[in-house]
Amino acid sequence: MFAPFAVEAAGTISDVVTTSRSGGDFLCDLSDYGQVKTLMTETQPSVVIHGAAMTDVDACQNDPAAATRANEQATRNIANCLADDAQLVYLSTDQVYPDAPGLHVEGSGAPVNAYGGSKLAGEAPVLEHKGGIIARTSFFGRSRTPGRKSLSDFVADNLAAEKPINLFTDILFSPLHATTLASVLVEMVRYRLSGVFNVASRSGMSKADFGLGLAQHLGLQSVTATLSTSAVIPGRAPRPSDLRMNPAKLETALGRPMPTLAEEIAKL
């Protein structure tokens, strides 16, 4: 879902080449070292923004080997095949943090599910690559990928259709709009930053408040929304309840504050 936003932002500073297993300019299975080596040899990128991942938390929990291939091995292949002087930007996740109160800072990482574990493992080869950037983040926005919906799409579509929807009061997060995330990643490349950064909105809020704020901004009814807790969905993979991240390190590096989540909702 994020790729179109990244391509648009990166296109403002350079020519862009895209890849995936099923489309883009080059077909490549990133978990296959030989294919990645060929891709890097043919394209000779100066910057790689690596956002491909297995992101379904429950699917990762059910098949941790697949999560490892998609999220750790693929990233290691890219890092090992990329030229030493090329920049590598890795989209990590807020799910690397423990089930503990936020705001989380970059030094901690103790995931409670296979998805977070595989993404945290994928950070290691990026840190080994000179100039590697790890962006711990989450995002929303209108999906430009057919067949895939973002959290904001899911909430907006259900409220627009006046369908019942549960909004969780016990899950806190601090995502960015996808356009903001893409532009910040490009800014980080231009500043030649390196290391681990929380790329997040300031303060954050509950998913319930996010849904209600979205409804108000888009002029949608919220009568069909029920405020509840995540316990209403049994059998899910464990998830941290407080995913809010502290973006102070990034704010210092960029010399400006990150936007609030309310400001990000207004971009929908």
C-alpha cells in the first residue's frame, strides 16, 4: 500500500525503479539471494527504500518461517547485495516494542509476536550497512493498491456504509499519513541520517479516538461505531496495547517537530 507514496516522494529527488514479485519495473523475489543480486547488479541503486514485508500479524504468528523469509531474509539479501556507498532505508514497525506503556524510545525492543520479531531481526543487517536507516513506523491513508485497504479505509468505508464497527479504546498508536511518511523518509535520505528512528506523529491516541476523529473530519456518521476493547476479537496473535512512539530523536535530527496525529488525520 505504501509503494505509490514512496515512489511519488522519491521521484522528486531521483529517477525511481520499482520491484516486487508480481509487478513494478523489475520482478524479484527478495527472499531469493540470486534474484536480489541480479537486481542490484542491473539497477545499481544509490538509495533503496525497502518497504516490502509480510505485515499480517496473525498470518505471521501462524507461519513464523514465512515471516522470517519475507521480513528478515529479504532484508539481509538486500543489505548484502547493495553497494557499500548506497543508502538503505528499512521500514520497520511499532510492533517491535514490548507490551509496556509508551512513549517508546529507540533503545528498547522486545516484540510480543512473530511479526514484530521478524521485523526486529530484519533491522540487524540494516544497522550493519554503512548509512542504514531504520524507520520504526506505522501509517494510514487512502490505499492506492487495488485489493488492499488501510486502517483508515476500513474505518471510513464501514462508517460510510453505516455498518457496525468496533473501535478499540485500549490500543494506542502514533501513525503518520502515508504522504508524510514518504516525504520524511526522503528528507532523512537527503540529510544522510543513519541508525534507528521512530518516524511517528507526536503524542498519538487510541484507535477509538482515531476512528471518531476520522469520522468527524470526513463528515461521516459514527452511530454504528461501538467503543470496545481488543478482547472482543478472540484468537488473535498477541499485540502490545500501547504502540505510541517518541519521535524526539528524529525531531532533533531534522530540526523541527513532527506533526500531531490530529494534524495527520486532517490530511485524509
